[in-house]
Amino acid sequence: MAKLESASNPVRGRSVWALFFSLPIFAWAMYDFANTIFSSNIVTVFYPFYLKETLGSSEEMNQIASTFITYSNALSSFFLVLLSPLFGVWIDRTGKKKAYLVPFTLVAIIATFLMGASAVWDTNKEWLGLNTSILGVILFFMVAKFFYNSSLVFYDSMISDLGNEREIPLISGFGVAVGYVGTLVGLVAFLFVHDNHFESTFIPSAVMFLIFSLPIMFLYKEKRQRPVASHKSLLSGYREIWTTFKDARKYQAAFTFMIAYFFFNDAIATAIAVMAIYANTVMGFSTGQFILLYLVSTVSSVIGSYLFGYVTRSIGPKKAVTIVAIILIVAISLASLATSQSIFWVAGSLYGVSMGAMWVTSRTLIVQLTPEEKRGQFFGLFAFSGKVSSIVGPLLYGSITWAMASTGNLASRVALGSLLVLVIIGLIVHMRVPQKLQNPA
């Protein structure tokens, strides 16, 4: 009887369904649902389309619009780099995560509302050669994206409180899969678009972000953790960041993967930011066609993230990350060289699989490679690595489109192809990551 029970309950006493629908895990996953609406609606789809419609009037100006999109993403990430390492220190000092996640989320939601308000502001005033209304949208986008990305440091680190080592891969896959279902729901904002006025989607996106964040705000009960006593000033955290960085180097496995993750995230974050405008300007996708492509990519992400939870548990997170990186290489190669929309459809689907699966496998590998008592600091450092790459990748892409703007769409193809080099470098570094947590050197 005991053997039968063990076989039917592969996660040490909790069935898969009991695991997924326990209140803490459900509330945690619903936040993935909520924040992915912001990520997909604002970062990936409607903000890029808004800038393309307001700035792009030719092939050359389309490249300039791409530069504004990538540079605003890079500037937001720059400020995140300055502060995100502190967030991990806060977690370890106070033992709190939700207490920071909630206010950061609310600021991101308010800034998204203000993007919509600024977009409909009818003014003839200009600054730096741009209409003040457009500049307001760009400014509030950077604020919203900063606080959205900041909240993810606390959100990601919550996963270690939700289950044991065997459960975490399934929980991670479930969260990402639920998040991409949120993408499908969030795209109902497309119904508000009339005559290519994409600014009408900003406020509905903010409302959905708020509504689906309510479960984690009101239903998630954070476990009490013993804080690390400290009477140091907040600014002393910067010294601790340097200490944490030096300490992380002692854990060679985690430190090496952090370098590899830098390059993987570099390509992924940049591709997310330019996906819409690349499909529209280079591949000739209409807005409706791109939304359909994005839906297909999202479904691929849902399937990939869920399945890779099981793949990760079966073969281990390191091998799983390797497979995902190879899929990403194929996707970017096809997208940058595609001469027909059908090939780009294949590329988009493969990219969707790799994007969802990379987050599942990476989070699990981070947990495996880091000591429990330092996990908050390591998540902060991995956020730091990811956000530095979120500066470098968009700056690289935007600089190429700016420098080669006179060549038209060739500039975007070269810029996208440059991401392929980054993934290959990341894969080479990743192959040197040991399978398990090592004792500090």
C-alpha cells in the first residue's frame, strides 16, 4: 500500500493537484499571471507599437523608433542595476519579501496608469525634439518597468518558501505556465485599439495588473523568518553587496552560472523588447497578425514552461538549461535570417518555448547551486546579473539600428543576429557549471 501511495504522489506526500492549488502556491502563481500581463502588454506589444506609430514614418525612422524602445529599456535597467543587489540584502536582513513586493507592484501599476494619461495629453510643447506627451509616456514606462522588475526579485525568492527541493521544479513550472495564461487574458486590451491608437491599451493593462495582483496581496501569508539583526545604515548595504559578490565567487558553480545567465538573459530580454516592432517593420506583420503570432508564442511558452518543470526534475536543471539554450539559438537564427512569414512563425514558436523554459530551469538551478542561508543574496546577485545584461543587450541592439538606420530593415536583422553571439557565449560558459552545490572555495 505504501508503494502505491508513493507512486501516486511523486512530490513526497502532496499530489500534483494538491500542490498547485494550495493557497500559498496558487496566490504566488497568480502574481505571475498579473505581472506577465504588464510584461507582455506594455513591454513587448503595445509600448513598442505606440512608439512605432508615433515616431516611425519610413524604414529609416522605424530603426530610430527601435532605438528609442531599446534605449528606454536599457535606461530603466541601469537604475535597477544600481539598486537590485540591495533587495537581496533586505530579504536576508528582515526575512520579509511580501512587505517589499506589494508597494513596488503598486508603484508599477500607478506608473502604467500615467503612461495612458500622458499619451492622451494633447499638447504642442516639445522637449529634445519630441512632443512632451510622447516623452511622458517614455518616462513613465521606465518608472513602471523599473518597479516591475524590482518586484520580481522578491517574488522569485519566495519560491524557496513554497516547497521542498523535489517540489520546486514543479512549482516553478506551474508559476510560469500560469503567467503565460495571463498573457492570453491580458491581450484582450487589444480590443481597445482603434485606428492604431495603441495608447488606449495602457490603462486597461494597469487595471488587469492590479486585479490579478490582489491574491498575493491579501491571500498569501508570508512565513515568519528570523531576521538578521543589524544596526547598520541602509547605505552600508552597498558594502555588503561587495562582500556578497566576493562571497559568491567562493561558490564557483553559482558564480559561473551567473555569468552564463548574463548572456542568456541578454538575448531574451532584448528579443522581448523588439519582438513587436521587428515583426511589424521587417517581416511585414500587421498588428492583428502579430497578436496572433504572440498568442501562438505564448501557448508555446505555457507548454514549454510546464513540460520543462518535469524535464528539469528528470534530467537535472543544468542539462535542462543546455537544451533550452540550444532551442534559443535555433529560434534567433531563424528569425534573423527569415525571408518569409512562415519561417518567422516557426522562430516565434521556438522562442516562446525557450523563453518560458529558461526561467523555469534557471530558477531551479539557482536554488540547487546556492546555500539556503544565502539564497536571498544570491537571488539579488542573479537579478543584478540579469539586469546588467538588460542594459547591454538593448544598448547593443539600439546602437546597431541607430548606426545602420540608413540601410533600413537590414539594420534590424544585423541587430537581432548579434544576439546569437551572446547566447553561444552563454552556452560555452554554462557547460563549465558543476552539477551540484559545491562547498565554498
